[in-house]
Amino acid sequence: MTDVETVRPAEGAGSVAVGSRRAWLGLGVLLLPVLLVSMDISVLFLAMPTLTVDLDPSAAQQLWILDIYGFLIAGLLITMGNLGDRIGRRNILLAGATVFGIASVLAAFAPTAGVLIAARALMGIGGATLLPSSLALISSLFPDARERAAAIGVWTAFFAGGSAVGPIIGGLLLHHFWWGSVFLINLPVLLILLAFGPFLLPEHRAGVLGPLDLPSVALSIGGILPVVYAIKHAASEGIDAASVVIGLIGVAVLFVFVRRQRGLAEPLLDLRLFGRAQFSVAIGSSLVGMMSLAALSYLTSIYLQSVTGRDPLAAALLGIPMAVAVFICSMSGARVGRWIGVRATFVLALLASAVGNLMLLGVGVDSGIGWYLAGSTIAGIGYGLAFTLVSDVAVSSVPPERAGSAVGISETSFELGNALGLALLGSLAALVFRSGGDYASTLGETIQGADDARTHSAQASFVDGMHVATTVGAGLLVLMAIVAWVATRRPARAG
């Protein structure tokens, strides 16, 4: 084989031969699952109105269909990263792709909302293996620091851009096929990964590690899910004893989880990393950024269809400017960081995202598409610049021996932020909508068979809810920008 170099394997790994051409081909294969995992977070946004008609899910089930995928990914990312170190990163990548493919078929042909929720949960388990393994394998493919930095930039752009591209792909598919097609599109992509991955991707296993702490895994999931359920239950049914009790149980479990991490020699989540200002700013930026982006994408997808009356394809086409802005700026974010400094870039990116969200205040029931296009594009520029810096800053702000844990936490913050955006800001929008009149749980249910006056009133109430949610998202972005400016005034402590 020509154009091949031998890379010194990590302890416990076999001999790995990679070269420039093969490495970039391997990166191309790795980008496929990254795009799928991030795209599948948002691909259902445009499919929800059609899916609702076929499966008739309740308001709570609709949120679970959207949320369970991201929350299981967030809860299992660090676990799956640790598991990959033990059984091999390529092995777990290919195993996860297989699970993801099987779950996609189950989701596509789900006969009920309950089956679809279960399929989405299984997709989340499979997806949790794909992200940490794919990013970790880049280090094996690219031993040269400059090439490795470029490859990570491309990886980040596909990860950040996938969430923006999801609604567009969904709109194109829904224009020609039924809602299950948004899941079946995963299969050819996964088949390419399974066919070429064993030949293009090196295997990598770390050295001797302690046993995986299964109680920590159970505590993390057992704490997150009850809290989110309580929030969604309160949003759809009102605050009652059940939501309060379940929420308190979740908080208590998370408290036990944090206490356990502090006492472990090899914790699932290394909390000491958050004592570093740069690391905390990077994680906070990705968490808040994804929260606001998820809410903006979800609510505007409903607005474009159920308020302006556009079909899924027309709604998807209006999302292209934002998707392009996110992707291009993700590719150039590191370069901007070198020009004006990482601190200034974070602040600029967060403020641009906030301005874009606030511009949606110009959107109304009968007008405002221009405000949507301008606002979403400006927000996309900010999101793209911020997200591309997160992984690099998170890793560079900690010692090398903690880099693996830092990567797992940064990816978790992306996924958790997306799910929290749907659960918290989405629920806030629902509360405002339902307080505007005697409406059904969702806008789609309310306007079915309603007269013109009731339809217009419900649409106006939904727009009010969207305005409140995106304004709160903008406020969180501004607050994070202030934190970033203040917290990083002094260099991070070494060690």
C-alpha cells in the first residue's frame, strides 16, 4: 500500500497503519454517523404535524418523541466513551451503527406513539456510541497536529450543521414520501459505514482501566429523566403533586450522582474540570447555545407550517440560509478565534445568536417572513462560530490526561442543551399558548376544523409563545456572553 505511515498505537492497541489519503477517506466515513446523529435530533421538527395526524400522540407523547432521543444520548455519551476505551472504539462504533439502523426501521414503521418513543430511545442508545468513538478515532487517523486540528474542525462543522440541515432533509422527504422516510434515510448511510469502516478505520484500545461504574450510569439517567418528565408534565397538565414529587426525586438522584463522582478515583463525570474558567465557559456556551437553537428550530418549524400554511418542503427551503450560515461559520470559527481571540469570539458569537433570536419578535401571524430569514441567519452565524470553538477550548484548557473526559463532557453538553431547549423553552411556549384561550394541547389539534376567527386567535397565541421562548433564549445567550467575558479575563490556572 502506498502513501502509508505507521502510527504508534496506544497502549493495548494493535498495529495501525494509516496514511494521508486513507486518513481523509476514513474521516469521510466518520462524518456519516456524526451527521446522522445530529440530524436526527431535528429531522422530526417538520414531520411532527403529519406524524400527529397518523399516530395521534398526546401532547406529552409528542415531547417524548422529540426528547427521549437526545436525553439518552446525553446520559450515555461519557459511558459509551469509556466503554469504547475498553472494547475498542471501532468495535463500539460499528455496533452502535447496527443498533441505530435497527431502531430506525422500527421507528419508520411504528404503529403507535408508544412504539415510536421506544424506537427513538433505542436510537439514542445507538447514537451515544457514535459521537465519542468517531471523534476519538480522529486522533488515530491524524497523528500530525495540523491535520488533526483541520479534521476536528470539519467534524465539528458536520455535527453543528447536522441539526440545522435536519429540517431541510425532512422537508424534502416529506414532500415525496410519508413521515417514516425521515428514519429510513439512515439505512444507506449506515450501510456505507458498516461496509467501509472495518477497512478504513483503525482500532484503538486504551491501556488498563478500572471497571466501568454502572451505578453512576444508572444514577445519571435516573436523575435526568424524572426532572425532564416533571417539567413536561407541568407544562401540559399544570403543576400538581405528581410533577412536584417526580421532579424532587430526580433532583435527589442527581445529588447522589454528584456526591458519588466526587468520591470515585475514576469518575464517570470529572467534576474537577469545572473549576477551570475556560472549560466552564466552553461547556456553558454549548449548553445555552443548543438550548436556544433547538427551541428556535422547533418553534419556527411549527410556525412556518401551522401559522403561515406552508407545506413541509416550502418550510424547509426557508431554513436553508440558517443551515448554510451554521455550516460555513463552523468551518471558520477556529480561524476567527485566532484573529480576534477566543474570548472575544465567544462573546461575539453568543451576542449574534441572541440578536438573531430577538429579531423573531418581528414575526407575526400575517407577516414577518423577512424577519425570520434575517434573524435565523444571524443566529446561525453566531451558533456556528461558538460551536466550532467548544471542543478545542474544552480540551486545550485541561491537562492532556483529562482530555478524554473533557471531550465526553463537551459532547454531552451539546446533546443535553438540545434536549433541555425542547423540554424547557418548548414547554414555556406551550404554557403561553394554552394560557391565551381555551385551546387544545397543541396548535395543530386546535385549528383542525376550527373557524377562521378561532384559528387566527390560536395562531396569534402560538406566536406569542414563540416570542416568549425565543426572548428567554436570547436572554440566556446574553447572560452567557457576560459570563464568558468576565470569567476569562485572567488566564486559566495551569495544572
